[in-house]
Amino acid sequence: MKKSKAIKQLENLSGEEFSFAMAVKAYRTREGLTQEQLAEKLGLKKSYISNIENKRDFVTLEQAIRFAKAFKEPAKIWMTFALQDMVDRTGVDVKVKLVA
């Protein structure tokens, strides 16, 4: 997936590669939501949102699609972030790209 200018800026600010965790936090703060409010919107526990944002927990593809639907954004993007996180955990230097 080609990185947008916004993603590149977020990576420069954070000093780390863009991830599902960063996407969730960026969405939540953009919408002015607390972790608790986002958890309610998704029907999840606040602790789970916190664990995702702090990379203590990872999401499945099904969960990534659930986030995308709740955020009214393309599932492909959220699935790509989730898959990339899974690959990164393995330590293999591979970049994920979904093709429709």
C-alpha cells in the first residue's frame, strides 16, 4: 500500500512505522472520543481498546473489518494494517499489500 502524506507525517512524528494501533488512536482522537466512548461504539471493552493502542493486543481480520465498518472507512485499509501488524510480529521484513 502506498503511504499517504498523512501517514508519512504520523510516522515522522511518532518515530515508528504506521500500525493498526496508531490508526485506531488517530481515528479516536480525530473524532474526539475517549477510549471508553470508542469501546462503546464498537461494543468492546475499554481495556481492549487500550491494549490495541498500546500494542499489547492485536486484532484479527474479522475485528479489523468491524473497526472499518464502525469508522465508515474501507475495510481494505484496516485489514492491511492488521495484516502488517501480524507480519511484523514474526520479525520477517515483508510489506503487506492488498489487491482488490
